[in-house]
Amino acid sequence: MEITVRPTQVSDAKAICDIYAQPEAQRQTLQLPNPSIAMWESRLESIPAGVYSFVAEIDGRVVGNIGFEHSQRPRTSHCASFGLGVHDSFHGLGVASRLIETVIELADNWLQVKRIQIEVNSDNQAAIACYKKFGFEIEGEAKMSCFRDGEYVSTYYMARIKA
């Protein structure tokens, strides 16, 4: 099975909406339940400077999304962050890894980014393991930083610093 990564298009709004409507995607990202296609169309029509969005496809179906934000502030222009989601039916197939590889290549070879950071729920062991595979390390923990399913959960701050 081949995973293809390409830049996101406005026409991907419905597929991205479907990704973030999945129970696990809602649970492990900061997306709210019942996202609308119109909201995603609006986001994709007005992507700000320094933000890059990609989708992963399997057999022509969009199954993952990553948003990569390169800081536009002069004193933090060496930093970037990302958020990603994978359709619940496609977990464990390497989709997240392909998306992360794409933004690391962009950061390292084109944007002069030295530090990539991400926040991840402290109970999301699969994501933490995936990020560690790419050299991300846990730098700290924000206790009770995210509200989900009626309770607060902690978040880890993770980062990868290019040597």
C-alpha cells in the first residue's frame, strides 16, 4: 500500500472534515465534535503566511492531514509546530510518519527551521512513540491543559531540535 503526500486543496475539505469527525481524532486532537465542511473550506481558503498543509492519500482517498506552522516572528523564525490527524480506520499504517517526514524535510532543507515542537496528550502513547521515532523529546508537561470527554487531561510538550 502506497501513501502519497501532497499539498492540501480546498476540495479536500470534506475528507478532512471526515478525518476530524472520527472518535479517536476528536479525542486526541483539539478539534471539536461535529466539524462542518464549511469551516474546513474557510480554513483552507485562507491559510496564513508560514502555514503549510498537506494530506496523505491511500488509493486516492485522503486519510491524513498535517498543518505545519513556521513562526513568522523574527526572534522565533527558527521554530515551527504542527498538528495532525489520521482517519481512525487508517491508524498503524504509517500515515502519520509519512506526514511528519514531509514537514521535517521542508523544515530542515527549505525553511531553516531548527526547532519543531508539538503538544500531545500525555495518554496518547502511539503518537508519543511516533514522535520519538523522529527525534522528538518530552520537554515538559502541562497538567490539566486539555478538556476532553468531560475531564481534564495533561499535555506533553515535545520538540525536535536539528543538530
